[in-house]
Amino acid sequence: MTKEILKDEQLDMVAGGTTREISKDIEFLKAIGLMRPDQNDKTTMKRAFAQSEISVILHDGDDLANEYYWEGFRITRENALKYTMEKSGQNVNINNYL
């Protein structure tokens, strides 16, 4: 049996923590103005990402990481946040939301 070493980008695609990710994504989208302070639901979060051409498949409640897609290609969560921030014209410290 051989062991396969995954690159950081590959790990970003499989790491769990979806409940935390959803919460942080909502905070992020509020910080860049794509969600209002009183909005906290996943449907609004997905719509906010869609404004930046990012689609999200949520795996809330299981061990899989959420999936982020841009133009049909799966991208890392970090890249999804960066692209969304760029499209919004706002600038926040993205590390606070990873």
C-alpha cells in the first residue's frame, strides 16, 4: 500500500467543517455588503455568492466540505471568497473568514 500526499489545494477541497464554513461565509458576505446584517440563512448566502457567479453546494451536517464552483469548475473556498470580494469592490482581511 502506498501513501498519497495531498497538496494544500487538494486538502482544501476535502476538509470538513461545513457548519463553521457556512457561518464564516455569511459573516464574510455581510462584511463585503452582499448580505444585510439581519440575514443569516443559507439560501440568501447562496444567492449572494451567485451575484459573483459562484455556485455553492452545501454539505451541512456531514463531514464533507462545501463545494464552490465558478464557470463550472470546482474551486477552493479561499478562491471563491477572493473572487467574490473582488467582484464586490470591497476589501476585507480574508483570513478572518477562512
